[in-house]
Amino acid sequence: IMRFFKSTLPKNWKSFRDTVNDNFHIVRPEAFRVVG
């Protein structure tokens, strides 16, 4: 995760900036579970 924020994100910022929008949903912890 840290590599993404320190390296990948800065290198590809224009691409990410152009594809990310404000249409996101907040996931409540009680509604999220990992099955495995």
C-alpha cells in the first residue's frame, strides 16, 4: 500500500485524476465481512 502512495500514484497521477470521480460509497464495517 505504501509503495502505491509513494511511487505508483505520483507517477500515474494524471491517469488516476482523470478516471476517479465522486461517485463512491462508504462501506459500514458491520456490513462488510470476509469469507474464507
